[in-house]
Amino acid sequence: MKIVTDCAADMSNEELEQLGIVQAPLFIQFPEGEMNSADISADDFYNRLEAMRPQIPTTAQPSSGIFAELYRKLAQTNRNIFSIHISSGLSGTINSARDGGEQVKGEANVIFWDTLTLSGGERFQVLAAALADRAGWAMDKIHERLTRIREKTEVIYTLDTLEYLARGGRIGRVQAMAGALLNLKPVIRVDTDGKYSTVAKGRSIAKSLSIIADHLVEKYGNTPLWVTILHGRFAEKAEHLAEEFKQKLNIAKLEVQRISPVLGVHTGPGIVGAAAVPMELMGDFV
């Protein structure tokens, strides 16, 4: 079976190569032209983003034709394809994938999976699917495990500024200005419907990081966790969050990674948060 995902999963190049995972592009549309998010480094992207102010680039999902072409190519060596994507509540990517799959009926057997999340949360599901397939698991068993991972994963973050969400149309400018005046740093999570919801609003980044840690304590208690800390260009705050987690959570595995530029378009560089999953759901594979 071939695994297909998208670059919102924040998979490393090493993971893609080692596990044979194929990554569909997500696009950033700059004034001078469109580029695949995977083709620009995080630092180069944030430099360009900040140089554009007050303008902001836009993002675009792959077309159904891109997916159809991708599936046809993969079907030449393996007709069975499992296409795993960013939440349908946050992007139309999986709809494009399904439309692409319709175009290759008879050529490929494509099964689709809505992760109902993104970034590190999406990555957990992609890794589990790829490693389970490598271990010889049947598709119904893989579906069962991905369902449990999807239900038990938490993706939560805070932002230094609401400016980028406002400029990208994700929230109203009045709300963003009010947040700026009050110096509020929202704590946002991906809800069970695959959409964002606000957990709280801290008066500082430090307070919001403590809220994130306490939220995970409330959700998981002393359960051993695999935690991926994610940030844009906020390494110092990522380290701060790591220390909070080490003090408050039962950490089985801890990583610090950068989020994909295509996600950073809507947050700016000042984003830091985490994806967490009970280690028992991933322990079969690592």
C-alpha cells in the first residue's frame, strides 16, 4: 500500500523517505507567483512574510487533477493507496483528493482518511498508518487504530499576535485590535469536529504556555505521552513550553519541530504549541 499525505502534516524529509510516504503539495501564493510550501525553508518563508507587511500571501490546496496525476503514477507500482489529509474542517484538501480519486477509478484503489486535525496531530496518524502497514496490519485494524489516535490526540497552541489571523480573514480586525489592546494571547485547540475553538486567553505568552500545559494535565493526567512541540520562529518559547511539560506531564517522548510555512501564513512566526498523544497508541511502532 502507498501512503499519501499533504505538507500540513509537518513530516520530515527523512520520515517521508524512510517510510515511502508521498506528500501532496500545498501552495503559498506570493505576489510574484505560487510555490510549493515544501520548497521554502521556514526561516526564508518568515523573512519574506515579514518583508511583505502589511500584505499577506494566500494559500491554496492541490487541485483534483494534481491528486489524479499523483494516484495514477503510484498505481503503476501499487494500486492500493491510502490518502490521509488535513482536517476537512480547516481545508478543502481532502475534497480535492476525493475528486482526484474519482478520476482514477478503475486505475487505482484509493481509500481516504480525514484526520480532523493538522500539523503534529496529522503526523501521528500518518506515521501510525505507514508503520502499521509496514508491520502487515490489515486495513480494518489500521482504521481502528487511527480512529483511537484521532480521538485521543490534542493539538493546542498560542499566538504572539492576532495580526496574521486578521489579515488572512480568519478573524475580524476588530477582534484582533481588541486582543492587541488588551495584550491577549489566545490559546486555541483543534476540536473534535476538526475546527478551531478557543480554550482561554492569557495576558502573556508565559501565561498561555502554562494554560496549555495545565490543559494537557487535565486531559491526560499521568498518562505517558508522545509530545511534539511546534513553533514558527519562536524557539525560546518552545524551550519554555518543553520545561513546563517536563515539570507537569508524564513525557515518554518529546520533540521540538517547526511548523510548515503553509500553516505559518495564517499565524505568523510567533506561534508555539504542541501535539500530544498517549504513547500506548503509538508504542506498537516505535
